[in-house]
Amino acid sequence: MEAVHIYDGFLSTPVWAAMDAAAAPAVGYIVRRAQRGFDDSRVPLLGVMGAFVFAAQMINFPVGVGTSGHLVGGALLACTLGPAAASVVMCAIIAIQALVFQDGGILALGANLVNMALVGVLAGYLPFYLWGETRWRNLAIFSGGALSVMVSAMLALAELLFSGVPMPGSMLGVSLGLFAVSALLEGAITLAVVQALEAIQPGFIRIPAAGRSFARGAVGLAAVLLAAVGFLFASAAPDGIERLGLLTGAAHSRTVIRSPLAGYELSFLQTPWVRKAGAGLAGVGLIYGACLLIGRGVARRRSA
């Protein structure tokens, strides 16, 4: 589903093994960073923002002929939660997508975490950190969304090249162009969501988490609606990395695990709409619950 999500079978063994080895201590470090200044009042916000980003990622939109993209959400999470907490939430989203929905590779999980949850989130936060308190604030939010996707895409393409995936110059140029379109749309959506949140609750980003309850409820409702009906408006075209795999002949490896929620469908149900909606709502619940548990664990360890 992710525009820059790498699946198993694309990366060579040395590359995915190295990325897995790098991701483990990096995630541990970012969790420790998230503990600084963290308190219990922020826990529900982690849950609803994580659920919203997961639900929004289910809605693919066309970015070129036969290719789609969608909100990744790293910059949005960074602006609303702070970079460390945003990385933790994005790690939870990517891990659940891979393990429960078989979206993205199990072996490539480390690469996806580094690309999107760690480096992508930090890149998305950088413009806001530098210019978020100036008159260029809106441009900073837009730029953060665009930068997060482009950095993640560049890392993914580099990993594919190191893995020996054949990419002629023309194909690489087209891929970068499609990712650039996705990046611009990411920036526009990120800015629109932040502005909507601040229209609902002025000062949403700056006020303490305990004071964001009204907007938090609106975000939670939006997540449920997106998960239940958003897929009806989604493009069925493959995303950027998946499309690149089809063009280059890179194949998915065998399925490492099997899940009844694979492909964002409840396999034991008969009606297609119910299969999709049920899986989306289940995902929202899983992400919300996982983020609550992680947030409470981080808060508890900080108190201890």
C-alpha cells in the first residue's frame, strides 16, 4: 500500500539483512528519545493519530499512468506528536501492516522502518523545526510532507539498486518523477489536514495534549469513516515500488506468514464490501490499541 513500501523479493539478502540489523538499535534509540518529556496525557493522541494515518494510507490515488500513491503520514505525525513519538507510531503502523496485513515484506521490515519511520519522519520534521514558528509555517509543513516522501523514496531506490534490481536510466527517471508527484500530493494533504485540525481546535499543534480532546475525537471519527468506506474511492493501480517491480521483473518471494487479513480483506467473509470494511476497521482498532500500549509503556518507563 505504501508508495515507498518494499516487499520481500526485491532486496538481496545482504541488503535486507544489513537494514534489519541497523533498524533494531535505531528503533530502540528512538523509543528512549520518546520517553523524554512524555506524559500520560499524550497517549490517546498517539492512538488516534496512528489510526488516522493507517486509515488514510488505505486510499490510493493515481499519480501517473498505471501507478498510484497515497498519504504516508510521517510529516503529519511529526508535526502533531513530535519526531520521536511520530517515529514510534510509524514503526507500529509499518510492523502491523507487514505482520497482520502482509503489506510489505517481513524480511524487508528493517528497510521499511529505516526509510519511512526513522529517516522519513525526521526529514519530514526538519522544515517544521526550522521554520514552523515563522511566517513560512505553511510552506514548512508542505515541504516537510514532500521531503519525507522523497527521502524515503531515494533510500528505497538506492537499496533496490544495491540489490541488483535492473533499472535503466529512463526507468529511474520515470520512477523519480512519479515519486515527485506523490511527494507534492503528500505535502498538500499534510498541510490540509493540519489546517483542518487547527480550524477545529485553534492552536492544535501548540497546546498540551490534554487540551486537544475535541480535535482528537474528530480525528478518531475520521479514521473510522476512512477505514469503513474510503476504499470505495481508492485507485486499484499498483503503488510506486510495486509498479517498478512489475516493470523490472522483480518478483515477490514466497509468503513468509499467512494472515486472515492479508490484502486488507477479512478472508472468512463473503461480501466484498464487508471484507474490506471489516479489515479496515480491524486495522484501525489494532493500530489504536498498539499505540496506546506503546504510549503507556513509554510513559511508565519514564516515570520509573
